[in-house]
Amino acid sequence: MLRTLVTRLAGAAVMAVLATLVIFLIANTVPGDPVLAQLGDLAASNPATVAEWRAKWGLDLPLWERYFIFLRGLAHGDLGTSIASQRPVLEDIAQYAPATVELSTIAFLLALVTGIPLGIAAAVWRDSWVDAVARVISLIGVSSPTFWLAFVMLAVFYGGLQIAPGPGRLDPIAFPPDEVTGLFLVDTILAGDWETFHDAVSHLVLPAIVLAAATIGLITRTTRAAMLEAIGQDYVRVSRAKGMREGYTILRHVLPNALIPVVTLGGLAYANLLAGAVMTETVFSWPGLGRYTFRSAAALDFPAIMGITLVVSVTYLLVNLLVDLSYALLDPRVRR
Amino acid sequence: MSASLALPAPRSRRARLWRRYGLAGIGAGIVLGWVLVAVLAPWLAPYPPDFVDVTNRLQPPSGQHWLGTDALGRDCFSRLLFGARISLLAGISVVALGAAFGTLVGMVAAYARGLADAALMRLTDLVLCFPPIILALAIAAALGIGTTNTIIAMLVVWWPKFARLARALALVQRSQEYVEAAVVLGLKPARILGRHIVPNAIGPLVVLVTLDIGNAIITFAGLSFLGLGVVPPTAEWGAMVAEGRELVEQWWVATFPGLAILTIVLGFNFLGDGVRDWLDPKARSR
Amino acid sequence: MTASDRREAKPEAVPVLEVEDLRTVFLTDAGPVRAVDGVSFTVGAGETLGIVGESGSGKSVTALSLMRLLEEPARIVGGRLRFQGRDLLAMRPDELRALRGDRMAMVFQDPMTGLNPVIRILRQLTEPMTGHGRFTPPEARRRAIGLLGRMGITAPERSVSRFPHEFSGGMRQRVMLAMGFANDPALLIADEPTTALDVTIQAQILDLLRQLNAEFGTAIVLISHDLGVIGSVCRRVAVMYAGEVVEEAPTAEVLEDPRHPYAWALVNAVPRIDQPLGADRRLVSIEGAPPDALALPPGCRFAPRCPFKVERCEREHPPLAEVAPGRLARCWVTQAGQVLPKSGGAGFGGARPAPAAAEPLLSVRGLVKHFPLPRESFFAPKRVVHAVNGIDLDLKRGETLGIVGESGCGKSTLARLVTRIHAPTAGSITFDGQEIASASPAAIRPLRRRMQMVFQDPYASLNPRMTIGDTLAEPLVAHGLARRGAEVRERVGELLATVGLNPAWVSRFPHEFSGGQRQRISIARALALQPELVVADEPISALDVNIQAQILNLMLDLQQRMGLTYLFIAHDLAVVRHLCDRVAVLYLGQVMESAPAEALFARPLHPYTAVLISAVPVPGRTRVVLQGEPPSTLVLPTGCPFRTRCPIARPVCETPPPLAEHEAGRWAACHFPGEFGHAGVAA
């Protein structure tokens, strides 16, 4: 187990370094000239200004040297300065990350507690109405564009029925809790401020459902397929031949096997959430990384985009590492 | 028990046909419908898609403008019809090119084995270690706004999954006895690949391709929604939702393009599920 | 046998199992398929009953029906099932569940998939014990360990905490048996429990079953396609055909004197290892295939294939009636008193021509093949499967050389090395004087014409997306043996006719054929290039016995007509003895013994050969049961590879014995050739 851990960690580290190379190459070798993008037409027509600007940002150095400087910066936690906010990118990210972590964690839990039972039920009562409902839910989940779903939910429950609060993490007139973790749910509990806690929860409901929708579809589908696969295995018939109760057979024999592919899905589901967060946060004016990404993309704020990509990729690598390790816990055949 | 000797009647022919082809049929119908819309858009649309009429802005759906007008007074219905062109074009071209390139890489890796295989697979690992939409977003931002650039960005993140699947399928095929038989018969490698390996490995690829077009359409629309896909004023569904996203009162602006995406993606998903059931002998007998 | 005989001498008043007119159907889209159609039999307490039949005869469905474990779309639609006097068909699901795994238990065919991979052995063993409330958890644990020990698993205290993947197939089947006996049931149903196992492991499991029957008094219903397997455990046998019992009688009597033509065909289709070889090697094989379950013939279901049928057979459906005391048969002919002949009809006769003593067609020296496994991690040591570890062989023109051994002995790898599907790690392969071991694929291509292969799995060896016409034409065109068009079509037609298939079937796809027909196509494909050498890798092991006989006869026939040379790989010793001139016995990728077939089976020199022959299930023969299983191929053994299991191993065996010629034409790799195994092996 320890060896697996060390090997996987080493592998992830190598991939992370390679990822920085990829990001660096995207940022530095694409045809679009950042100088032109950032100086504006007038300044760019003056060769002296351009040369000065290039020198200032180190763009006149050879590529490998620039990569080296880029890496050295990374080692010191320097992801560059955002053009839009004029602040270090890392600072921006640190400011926006908690809101996203809060939203995506809730959404992920929601997806798990909905998708897995739904998938199990659909497989156990195959071809019944439960299966049909699960199929419809999962198909709509994976087929709806998140940004549109966010809009529809907001329009219906906030604009139309007026039973949900509007965009944002809190009511405009509410005061955010003292920042400890940046997670409002945690911070309000720590502060004992139950009114704000309630407010934060009610603001979370819609975006969490929207963000979870695609993942629910994915998890339901995978759970159902994995359950059906496991139900067809010989050991299930053996369990029935042993006179075990059907519920026991499903829970103790089928489910542990069916969960293995569902866990493998974890990394994919997480990627889904990240993509969804960009859209969801944008529509719900959620002050998180997703909306920051959207703004940076819209403004072609290059350092910010690269910084986000790097941070997100490393997180993604870590998530996949966790998935790998929990996989080893679930399946004795890959355990060593 | 001994009383119930009578056998239940077998399922009717219609029920069986519905079971086997129903969903796939609906999916194919939806997809075909949208393809027709895309092709015939100039004849079906009552207005040119970028005909601006500011005096008539944000009109609710009416006999004049079936789906209302947007903030610039453009006819939403006409823009919706034209939007089908971009979505289908982007979805199909990303998946087709990505699948073609990925399959080629995967098959070559499986056939060559050794160093080439290892190198190609590490390359796919590298791409797969990024969340796809984030990487596509970064590349699209670097390349600049535009349909072609966005398609290129998506291609970069799209091919590896096909490479992996194709490689796995080819490896399974390699150890099939009929492929060994072909080797013993003295057939040339190209023939073995073309006649024995590819035709038998293609099924799961076809399923993935069909299911994935929906995915690609959503992703492209998402990038457009973020302002990276098409250059305004091109009519594109994701961009149309973005234009209407703050207009809760004028719900029609954003709702209908989203519904369009939903239906076309559902269509491809139905079709893909149907193809999978149809190709999977286990599912077929049921 | 004696113990169970004693038990059966005073049967209890109520039989364990009474089956009366059982009918089970599969509700398919095409209509109800009557898989079990009026089956009746009775199993007394402690009795042993075998059910034999080919695939599709309804034997496994019968077993599942007895346990009421059928799944959709199968359904019991009629008959009576009584277990210890209680009506199984009238029971509620919870009553049935209380019975399953408690009073009646079942062991399934495939031990590799029957155990849950993510649950420790202990819990899988104890859950029926505690689940049925017979034992408390600590008691169940003790009992589980005790049972595993009883099943012959070493160190059961440690084994129970393992996961299934850490066990071999034979060990898993012992665990499955232990699970069956968990609550000391009155009835154990075993569905092909040894089919997936090697012959030496099969012998161990069958011995165990017999002992358990004697010891616990558990009644056993054993389902198998192999009459030999049933004969070594069961006193009575029911022969099934097309969903019906066609004969029921004491096993020994069926083997000696079958009273139904189908049973007669089953008995005679299999070469017997304990009977002298005649000059005529053809086996009895009945033509045709079992009837379509959707369109059963109105009369006797076997009539369309029966060599003894009379006019009445096609008109009237015969009942299962007594043909002799204690013997039932469903046949108008034997019910009328006619006796079936002792053995098959006339073959082409004549002794086989002795192969000319010339330069060998194929010569293999020091052949080695190691497969590197992917590393588990970057730091893990390299692992290598030592599949073939230095094999020497010679194969003369016109000869048939049999290669036998347990799974993992390297016999299939050898076939793939000789045909250069794989490239050897070391050693030389000479085909008709040309070295091919290290030749490039392009250099070998012209030689491929002369050297062909027939594969094991008829379902996997034909490209499912090509018509058989295209499959057969492909090699002809690739080697320029026939021009496209009429010439190719003519040759393909000839090939199909050669292997006994209708030439009009060229445009059909493989899935339209049965297993036996596919294997004929596979043979036709190999013959298309008119090869000199045909390597056959277990060509009949996936087929039913009757089809096996057809294919063996075809191979014999073709050899005689075309002067073919065969390298015949098999695990069935009786078949090898029957078909081959010479036999080489492999163990861990090395030749243990090679000799003329008849001599090798009559008087093996190597102890491994002796135990291998002894393991073949032949009723009424005492056996030397080899303990243990072959060691891992990941580590190359030192000394004699067999010494870890050898009954006569001595210290000197730590030095590897060379493969030496001990008598004319008889080679063995043993320090003590011929010392073990003369007794008990002879018929």
C-alpha cells in the first residue's frame, strides 16, 4: 500500500511538472501575440514601445530560459499578475477559491446521495417505472447545458415563483461572516450566526442543484450499468443458492463490486464539476473561481487563465490520485 | 404452480420492434430533423439572422416573431434555425476529426508496441491530466476568438479518449484467435489490420462517437457562452443564451436556444444508446 | 463406492428429492422453448445420481429448476418437485430461501467467477452458516476453518482471511464445495464442478465428492457432459436429450450396455483409455444436431439422428419405460428387446502407414519463451512468465505428435511458437531444413503455405464479420493460389465439401453455424493452402463429445487422404492416445517424457505421465491422486521441475535430469525412469 502511494505520488509529481510545460507552451508559442493583445493598436505600431515592453516581460529571451524563469516563479508561488485586476494571480485565486470549494463540495455530495441510490434502484428494478424515471433524469442531466439550466432555474424559482433567493452567496444586505475558512457555511457556524447560515444555505440550493445535474446523470448511469454487470455475475447466483436474502445479496455482494467503476468515475465527475462551476457561477454571480475564469477568459487576461489552469490541473491530478488510492482500497485485486 | 400450465403469450411484434429500435429511432428522428433545419435554414427562416431592428427589441413571442426578439431586435426564431448550423458543424467536426486522429494513434500504438506505444500513451496521459474544458478554454483563449480556433482547441483535448479506446480495442483484437489465424495464413499486416482488426474493433468506437457528438455540442456551446466560441454577431446557441442570461423577464431570449441544445444532445444520446444496445449481443437478446 | 452402497441398501422412507414430470420453458420472443420437458427421477437419502447430456440438453436448467433459482425468462410451468416430502413449487420465497444453502446446496461450474472477488473467503463461507441461524459467528468461523481443512486446503486458518484471487481454480472449487457443505445439507447439486479444471485437479475434486458423500451421507446430483466423471462418483445416471430423460439406469450398466441409441452414441463417441486400441481409429459419431427446441419432432426426438430407428420412431413419442430390472429407456427399439451393437459401424479399416524414417519435417531445439509482465509499479521488480523452458522435439512427415499437459504447461505457447505467431526468446525451430525461429515475418510468409493451424475456440477463431466464403478465399488470393472469381469459388466449394459442409453455404456468416460446423470451417481454412504440417491447438476441447468424434474422424480421414503431419495439442489423454503416433508430455514448459503413444500409455516411464494417466476418470479404477498443483511459472524451478509434487522425489532430483533416451524411441527426463506407476495404470 505504501509503495503504491509513493509510486502514484511520484507519477503525479512528474505529470504536474509536465503540465506546467504544456501550460507554458500554450501561453508562449501560440500565434496570438500577447503584446498586440495588451498594448493596443496605437502603442503596438511603435517599434520602440514594443521592444521595451518585450524586454520588460522577458519576451526577448529564448524559450527555454523563459520556461526556467516561469518555473522559478512557480517555485515561489508566483503565477504572474492579472492584467484585469492588477493583482498577483495567486492572491486572486486564494480569494475566490473558498466559494467554489463550498459550492462544488455540496454539489458533489448531492450528486452522490442522489445518483448512487437512483442507479441502484434502476438496476434492481430493471425495466420498471423506477428505471424509466432514473433514465429520464440521467439523460436530461447529461444533456442539459449547465449554463442554460442555471438560467432556467433562476428564471423559474427566483424570477417567476419567487421562492428562491437571487444570485450571489448572500443577500445584498447581509454581512458576510468573519473570514476563517472562507466557507460561509463553516464560518457562520463558527460565529454562531444562524441567520446568515440560513441565508447562505438558501443561496446554495439552486446553484448546487444546477451544478450537480450533469454529475447526477453520469453517476446514475454508471451505477446502474455497474450494478447490472455485477448482478449478472456468478457469485450473485451463488449467494442466492446459499439462501441469502435478496437485500443482503444486493448490499453485500453486488454493491461493493459495482462501486469500483463508480469510484473510477470520480475524476471525471470532478472535471465535470469544474466545467460546470464556470457556467453556474457566471449565471448565479457566485464570486468563485468559475466566475473569475469566465471574466479572465472574456478579458483575455492571460496570466490569470494560465494560473487557473495550473491550479485546477494540479487539483485534478490530486483528485485522480485519491481516486486511484481509494480504488486500491475497494478492490483487493489491485491491493499490494 | 402446477395450475398455471398456460404459457403467457410472447411479446407482440410491435412491442419487440419498439424495444429494439424505439429510442434509437426517436434519436435518429431528432438528429435528422435538426440536420434538415441546418441545411434549410436560409429558406425556413422568416428574417435574416443578423437583421437588427432596435425599435423592435425584446418583443415577446408573437405571430410576427414566433420566439420573440432579442436585445438588438433580431428575430430569435431565425437565429435559432441558423444556430443549428454552427452547433452541428462544431459537434460533428470535433468528434469526427478527434476520433479519426485518436483512432489512428491508438491503433498504431497497439500495433507498434514498445517505445512508440509508451510515448504515445504518455502523451494521452498528459492531455488527460487536465480537466478538458479548462484546457480547451486556455487554448481557445490563446488562439483567439473564432469558430475554427475553438474547434482546434477542442480537438486538442478530444482525441486522447479515442486513442485510449482504440488502443484497448486493438489490443483485445490482437489476441483474438481469428487474428492469429490471419497471421498464420501469411496475410500482410495492412490486410490484417484493415480486414480483421478494424472491422471488429469499430463497434464501441461508433457508440462513443455517437454519444460524444452531444458532448461536443454542449462543450462548444459552453465555450461560446463564455465568449470564446463564435465571433458576434454569428447566431450560435451558447452565445444566444449568454446574451439572454441576465434577461429573466425576457425569458424567451435564453430559453429557446437552450432547449434547442437540450433536444439535439438528447437526440444524439438516444441514438448512441440505441446503437450500443444494438451492437451489444447481451443487450440484444433481451 | 462401498460406503455409499451401504447407505443406499437401506434407504429412508422419504426420498430426498422427487421430480415428477418437470417442465421448464424459456419465454423467448420466438416462442416458448421447452428446455426441460417432462423430466422425472428420484434421489434417495445419501444416494448419488448423475445427469449427463450435451450442451442444450436441459441438464443445467434442470439443476436450477430443482433449486428454484431460475431467472427470467425461464419459468417452471408444470410438474411436481418434492424435497424431503415437501412441495417445492408451493413454497413461498422465504421458505425456499430457508431451504437453499441449508438443506439443499449447489456448486456451480466456474469456480473463478463463483466467489465474490472483494469479500474474504471467511465471510463467504460463514454467511450461510450464520444466515440460516445454525451457528454463532465464532462457531461458524471454527467450522469454516475445519471444512476448508477437510476439503484439502493447507493452512486453513490463514487461508480463510484471504481473497479469492489469491487462490487457484482448484482451490476455489474446494472453497465452493466447503460452502456447499456449510450447513451439512441433505442434498448437494453439483453442476459441472470439474469442467473448468485440469485432469489432476478434477481427480482430486471427484475423490473429495465421493468421500463427502460417504462421510456425511449427503445425497449428490452431479451434472456433467462426461460419462467418465459421472461414473466415478454416481451409482445411477440419467441421460438427457432435448429436454427429456432418455435413459436412467445404474451408471456401470449404461457404460457397459446402453439401452438408448443416444446413450449408446455418447458411450462410444469417447475413446476409452482403458481399452485396447484397434487398427481402426474411427469413433462412433452420429450425424446431425439436436432438434430445434421450437420445432420438436412429433415422434422420438432422437429419431432424425438415430442409426437404429424403425418406422414407429418417427410417428410416436416413446415413453420412458423399463427395459430391464432397474433400467429405464425411452426407445421403441430397445423396449422391443433389440440389443444395440457393442461398438460402432465399420470404418475404413487398415493399419496406419508407419511414417517414413526420414529427416524430420519439424525440429525444435532448446526452445524458450518468456513473457515479460508489465511492472506493477516503477519500483517493482521485473516479472516474467516462463512459459516454455527448453523444449526439444522432432516431428516426422506424416506423423501425428500429441502434446499433453495441464493448463500452464506451455503447450499452447509451443503451438504459437512453432507457427511463429510469437517469436521465441531462444532456441531453434527448423521447418523442412529452414531455420524459422528468428526469421522476420516477411521471410516466413512464403513458408506459411506449408504450415497451418487449427484453433481451440470455434467461436473465436473465425472473423465474425466475414462470410465463410471470404474467409476461405482470403488465403487463396493472398498466396496467389487461385485467381479471383470462378477459380476461387470453385476451390472454396471443394474445401467445404472436403470437410463435409454444404458448398452452397459460402455466403453465410460464422454465427449461422454450430460449434462443430465452425470447427470444420476452421479446418477447411487451414487446408486451403494445402499445407504439410497442421498444428491443432485443442481443436476439440470446446465441443460436445459427439461433435468431438466427428472432428476427430475428419482429421484422421484428411490425414490419410492428404498425407498431413499433425502437431496435436490436447489435455484429453484418451483422445491423444487414440489419435497420435507419438506423445510428448509437458510440465512447466519442459518435456517430461516422449514416446510412441501406445507404449507411453501402457508403461509410462516418468512419474508425472503415470499420475496424469491415472487421473483420467474411468469408472471402477483405483487412482493415484496427485496432490498439490503446478508451481508458479513466474519463478523458474531448480532441479527437476516435477520434484515438488513427485511421489518418488529424492535428494538427487535437485539436479535437473536430462531428457534421455532410455529405450528405443522412448525419452524421459527422470532420474528413476519407470520406477513409479506401473501398477494401477494398466487397464
